[in-house]
Amino acid sequence: MLTRPHPNDKIKRGQPLILELSFKIDGNIRDLFNPKVWEAAYDKHDKSFRMSIAVALKLQRTKILLAKITRKTSIFWTRSPKIPYRIWVLIIRDYDPFYPKTIEEAKSLMFDVNKVIELDTTDFDPGDNTIYGDISVSWGRHYYTEPTQISFVSNITVRIES
């Protein structure tokens, strides 16, 4: 879902336009993301999970932004006394590693996307401009899931002052 953090702010041509891209991936893959499945996958030597998110923003038919976001999970044997499970995950999100403390935090780190996007408005026409966002999420075959691709479209109209 594309939104503006401050929708009432007026934007002049040439000023940066700030948008927020936020969505959650729910369903079977989120339900399967738990220590019982991680342990079974670890025993089958399936120790990583990678999810690719492709974002294409278009102004009319012109692509104004192409971005790729990658989320990775590494499943490992832990000896941490703070974690009551034998197998746990390390999640890499935006090139930063995270060691979640709870299962819900792990699901949120992996499947909730919140990204701030800044666009240059010099190519925008004065008046109303509709920005279309084509978002595609995919992952490959694993012990606990088949390869899947999910796509959706979000749009937002912004008014540019001359």
C-alpha cells in the first residue's frame, strides 16, 4: 500500500515527494514460520529462506523507480539459554542482521514490509499525478513450501503545485 506520511503537505515541482510502502504477507507461509517447522527443515538440511520483493513505481507509463528488497533467514542450532528452542533463526533485513527474541518478532521482521521512498518531482506535471506501484513477492521451493509469487498493485494520486 502506497501512502504519504503527511498527506496535507503541499508539494512544489522539484521538491522531494516522500511515500511509504507498507504491507504484510499473511497466509500459510507466515503460519509455517515457526520453530517446529524450522527444526524439521534444519534436519533436512534446508537451512535458509530467501524472499525477494520487486517494486516498480510508474508515473503514467514511465517507470520512475525500480527497487529490489531481499529478506533472508538463516536457520541455525542455538545454545542460547534465553531461547527455549533448539533451532532458531537469524533474519537479514535491508543488509542488517536481526536476532529476534520471539516467534512473533521473527514473523514481523520477515513478512512485514515498511519502506520509505523518496521521489524527485521534476518530471511530474503540475496538478494531479497518479503513481502506480507494481509489487511482486516471491520465494523458492523449500521443505515446507512450494515456489510462490504474489503480485499486487497500489496507486496514489498526488497534487503538484507549479
